Amino acid sequence: MNFSQRRSFAADKPIDALVRFEDVKKSYDGVNFVVKDLNLDVRRGEFLTMLGPSGSGKTTTLMMLGGFERPTLGRILLDGRPVERLPPEKRNIGFVFQNYALFPHMTVAENVAFPLRYRGISGPAAAAKVREALGRVSLDTLGDRRPSQLSGGQQQRVALARALVFEPSLVLMDEPLGALDKQLRERMQIEIKQLQTSLGITMVYVTHDQSEALTMSDRIAVFHDGRIQQLADPETLYNEPANRFVASFIGENNTLSCTLMGREGDLGIVRMADGSTFKAGSSSTSGTGAEFSLSVRPESIALAGSGAGTDVNRMTGTVRDVFFLGDHMRLSLEALGGQLVTARIPARRVGPFAPGDAVTLECNVRDCRLLEA
Amino acid sequence: MTAVDIDRINIFMAVRRAARPARRSAFSLALPLLAFLAVAFVAPILYLLVTAVANPETREVLPRTLVALQDWDGKSAPDERVYAALAEDLKVAKDNSTAALLGKRLNYEISGMRSRVLAAARMVEKSDGGPYKEKFVQLGQEWASPETWAVIRRDGASFTPYYLLTALDLRQAPDGSIERVHGDQAIFLDVLGRTLFVAGLVTLFTLLLGYPVAYVLTIAPKAIAGIMMLMVLLPLWTSLLVRTTAWVVLLQSDGIINDILLGLHLTSEKLQLIFTRFGTVTAMTHIQLPFTILPIYSVMRAIPATQLRAARSLGAGPSSAFWRVYAPQTLPGVVAGCLMTFILSLGYYITPALVGGPRDQMVSNFISVYINRDLNWGLAASLGVVLLVVTLAIYLLFLRLVGADKIKLG
């Protein structure tokens, strides 16, 4: 692609996003692409999460945005300006690393003051900014400590304060909570989200933890195999997964093979493996006879007659396992021609089940979706 | 003390008691090494310290003279009684062949005493009895000098500061005051200074050459780093003598380096490379490089790559990020590597002996000369003690300057 073409390409696309990836590809060895054809806009002020298993390309994407990797092909626009060739120190992006990367030979306050020195802020002005940044993460009193004297959660906050102190418009986070225990992680999720909202900054957050992504994000980009599989807000992602990968990666899902028989409005009519007929939501345009996966969440499946509505799919099978989990029960049922169906049933409604019992379950057709097999 | 405190102490004691067998068995594993260290390390050092101040010669050879000298006033020549005792002692010494030993010992402090003592011993053997005073004075006026007798009396002590003072270019005047040695005699401070200077120079060069190598080793891909590591370690597996001899081959007047320089017409005549300070420092730097590189490398490898990235993301340029964030964190390795090379360099012997000139000889070379040629064990031991003390002092100084936690020797 030559220079003039690139210019005209930029001119006919209005820039409204803070970050724009345009046909970005990345390969380390020239053969395999870690990121394949990435197009993504990050809106001003939003909390965008890149979610995916390891090796899906999400971290590489973040590193390209941070300036630590250069795209093999394509462009990255920051505030309308191409930045692929800009070194990280010129991008003015806050970055929180997985292991915090605090400087062990400096105190907490010196760590936080570090980015200020490169922006010509020193003396009392810098001290005030450091105090403010530490106050924001409730660490006002620990400025004189060394990072090694802090707990994991406190180190995490220092890293956050350091990335925010110079008021960048964009903050990137690479699995920043991975090293914390579950309770602390959940608290930090809320704190980070609140900080982001109150400061109005744009955050791009990388994680492989789906519950983290669902809790914090305005939008989630699900990465797999170097591509974005789906980009949507958490609810849409959860309720209307675009494909089998998203359905199985976000939350738990039953994926049952079926064949399309016909349509009824926006519902597809399918034949299941045992010959029974189900209805399910479908956005596909494939013709009759195409193979699909019918996806339904365990919590959408209930005991027959327990009020799932009138328009329901019904299946009967034998109980394989029953687990009592306090607020609910997990029921594994062998049904629909030997496929395993998992259901989450409120514990108080469940009678005494034992493996081998015959049980009938049902789910609302609106909770079932057809995904390309 | 409350009941709770007592309970707590009881529990503490119980914990210690419970852990005791484990502690004992762990300690017993270290016993063979401790025993070996005691025999092979601690004992020789103690012996070295004793040898540096031991003073047996005069006591053993002149017992009667020393008794007779006890009531000498020290101002004029002693009376006949002392000369008679000396004659008696020298007769015995002549029979035991220990007169030469005494002469050698006294000669350290008053030159010419060796021949004087031997002449006196011969005179006493031939003589048919006293009075001896005149006969001694006839042999040499020095026998009438109070200074000679003062030195003899002083050397009657079991220990002497003489060797240690000499190793520091000091000496004790006959009147007991300590004064500086001047002229040709004052060589040891010069040698010590030269030793420290060469060791410092070698340390500096190994650091300048080794630090980048350690960094490249850290960031290079595994396969390349492996080969580089091999090249760093290979010299360590070659004998010191072989490596030094290789430098002789390279540096000598008809050696490879001179041939290349002449061949490229960079010089018109052969350069004097061997037997110079340049040769010594070059060869020592080469030999010491791995000792500087390895501790630095081990520290660098433990620094996460994200440190530099974090610095860059916060606004630091590549070199600023390196010097402000990376380099300070390598300090423990730098100090450890430099300390190791500096201390090892202080004790160099073979390399300066083979590659260096006469003005490049270090303390160790002098120690070897005093042991092998002059049989002056006292002075050799004293030089050893001075080297040991200087080394320890430098180590402690480093420890104070950078803190014990800043030195990572492993």
C-alpha cells in the first residue's frame, strides 16, 4: 500500500473513535499471524475489554497499541493520528502491567512521580499530583515505602496511580488482577471501574477471565485465533453469542447438534438428534437442511411445568449426576439421543433426584439460539 | 510476667525443642566441610599471622647474653659480663651451626651484622678466654655501639613488629620510635599501591567490557545466548597458566599482534607489548572477565522485561529508561562482580610474573620471592597479612557503601 492511497483512505473515513485499528495484522515469523485482520474502534470514555484464551492475540493487540510491538500490516490511529511508528514514550498512554512492573529501587512516591519528570513537572507541583494520585487509590500514607513492603493489592494500586498521575486520555491494562486472590480481585474490579467512570478516561483492558470482563466492561471484544469473534456489550454477548466459540467461552452453555427444518418468523424450527422438534432464535440465513448447534444456558432450563412459559422446548432423559451447590442444583441429564444436557435448578424446587431417574426438562424457545455449527 | 507470657515462652521453648533434632542433623551434614575449612583454611591463616610476628632466632641463640643485658643501662657499651655471655652463646652457636641464623636475623635490622656475627663466632672459637670486650671491639667498632646492643636486646622479645613494619615501609629506630624508611628500601607501599591500581584497572575494564555482554546474554534468543555463555565460560575451563602463556604468544615481540600491526603497516617497528603494564592488565582482564560477567548476568536475568516497558510507557526514552530503571537494579550484580574480580586480582601472581615487566610485579610476586629466594618467611607472612587486611578493609568498605543487601554473590 503506497502513501497516497493511505492518505485518501483516511480522508474518507470520519474519525470519531479515540483508537482505531485498521486492517491490522501481526506476525512474528512471517508465516503465522498472531493477529489476523483486526478492525476495531475504541470509543472515547468507554471501558473496552479484550477477552480471550491465551494465544488469541489479545495481548499482542494491546502491545501494539502501547507501542511495544509494531503491526506487520495495517494502521493504528490514536486520536486520528497514525501511531504505528511512534515509540511508547511519545504516545502518552497509561499502561498497567500484569506483574505491576513497579520500580523496586524507588519508593512508592518516586514511582508515581516518575512519569511527571518527563512532562516537566517537578517540585511542589509534582508532589501535589503524587499526593492526589495516591489519594485516589487510598494509599496516601504509604508514599515512603518501597514496593516490596506492600501487599499485592497495594502494589496494584500504586501501578494504577502511576498510570493515571499524568492524566493520559487512554489507559491500557494487561491482566492487572491476575495475581490477586478472588476477594481482592472482585473489590479491585469495582474500584477500577469506578475510577474509570469518575475520571472519564478510556480504558482498554485485557483479561482471560470472563466474569471480570462482564463485571467491568462497557463493551467486550472476544478474541480467538487472532480474530475478534464478537464485539458487544456484556448482556448481548451473554444472551446472544454470535458463534459456538463465544457461546462456550462466555459462561456455561449446552450446545446440542440439530438440523434446520424451516422457519417461523425469527425462529428456526430444528430437528434434534433424537428426532424431536425444537424451536430456537436464529439470525442465520442458511437454508433448510443446514447443520446447527442449538445453544441454551443451564440456568434457562427448568423442570417441566415450573413456569418457563408456554412456548417451550421439552426433553426427557435419565439423570446422570446431581450436585447440590447451596443456592442451586446442577443436574446432568442424558437426553436428545445420548447428549449431555446440564441444568441449573433452584435448590428449593428440586425433589430428591437420584442418578437413573427419568426427568422431563423444558426451556423457553426465546432462550435457545441457533449457532453455525 | 503474666501467665500468658509464660505460656508463650513455654510454647516457644517447645518449638525449639521439637526442631532441635532437625537442626542437629542439618549441622552434622556441614561438619566435614567445617573440619576441612578448619584444617585447610583457618589454621594456615593463623599460622601466617603468627609467622608474621614470630621472633625466635635471638632468643634461642643468645639466651645468656639476653640475661646479661637485662641490667644494661642502654647508654654506653655494656660491661665485660655481657661480652663474656655473648662469647659463651656464640661458642654454643658455632657448635650448633646457628650463628648464621642469628646473623641473618640481625642483618635485617643492621646491615653488615651477618658477617660481623660470623667473624665474632670464629674469633670466639679460636680465642683462649676473656676478657672479651676488647677482642670484640677490635673486630669492629659496632660491637661497642649501644645501638647494636639495643637492637639485640629488643630482638630478645618473642614477638617483633619488625616484619609488619617493613611490609609498610616503616622501621623501629634503635631508640624504639617508629620512622619511615627512605630511598631504595621503601618499596612495599609502592608495590601495594601498584597492586591496588592494577586490580582497580582490571576491575574497571572487566566491567566496561562485561556489562554489555551480560545485557546481551539476557536479551538474546536462547540458542544464541547459549553459545555466548559457552564462550564466556570456556576460558574458565582452561588452566590459568595456559591462558597466560597464550597471552605471551600473542604479545611477544615476534608475536601475532605485532605481526598483524606490521602487516597492516599500522606501526613501522615492533611494539613492546609483553613485559609491560599494558600486557599485564590486558591478560588479567581477559582472565577475570567471567568473574565479573556471571554475577551481573544472574542479577540482570531476574529483572522482568516489563520494567523497561513500564518506564517507556511512562515517558522515558530508551536510554533514560535504561539508566534510571534498569541500571540501578543491576547494581547488586555489578558490586558483586567487581568485588570478586578486584579481590581475585589483588592476589595475582602467575600472570604478572610471565607477562609483566619488573615494574609490574604485584605483592604476591614479592611474597614468592621472599619465600623461595630469601627464605624470609617473616616478611613473606607480613606481606600476606597486609594483603589480607587490605582485602578485608575493601570488602567492609563496599559493604558499608552499598549495603549488604546490595551485593549478590550468587
